[in-house]
Amino acid sequence: MSKCTFSEGDIIFKKMNCAFDLSTKFEIIKIKEEKGGNWHDGHDTKYVGLLKNMETGETHNYHLETDCFMNNYRICFACKCFLN
């Protein structure tokens, strides 16, 4: 676990209230990696994407995924869209 599941240019749906909202598609414009953690909990990496709403063209930042390397888990807050 050291690379983001998502890539720039991917079309995704966001996770809202424990389910994926399939009503709006977003394109990932850019992905920023934020390192964090401490000596007790281990280190983690948070991936934040700059998303573009495919309908309105508006952009905003969204937390895509977190990797925790000490506890060996990955949490995704979006899913890839493989349909047009």
C-alpha cells in the first residue's frame, strides 16, 4: 500500500452517507499526497483530489483515500466509473 488507487483523469463517484452517490460524476484533475501520523499510531498518507463536476464544471477538493501503514488498512471514499 503505497500508491493511490486513483489516477488523474479518472472519472469517479463520491461516497456519501456510507453509499456511493451515482447521480453525479467527477473527473480527478489533480491528486495531492499528504503525509501524517506519529510514533504511536504509525504513519499514514491521505490522498486529496481536485475534482471537476462533469455536469457543472465546478471544482473542489475531496478526500479520496487514506492509507495507514502501521495498521495496514486503506479506506476509499470514492469509486471509479467504468461506464460513459
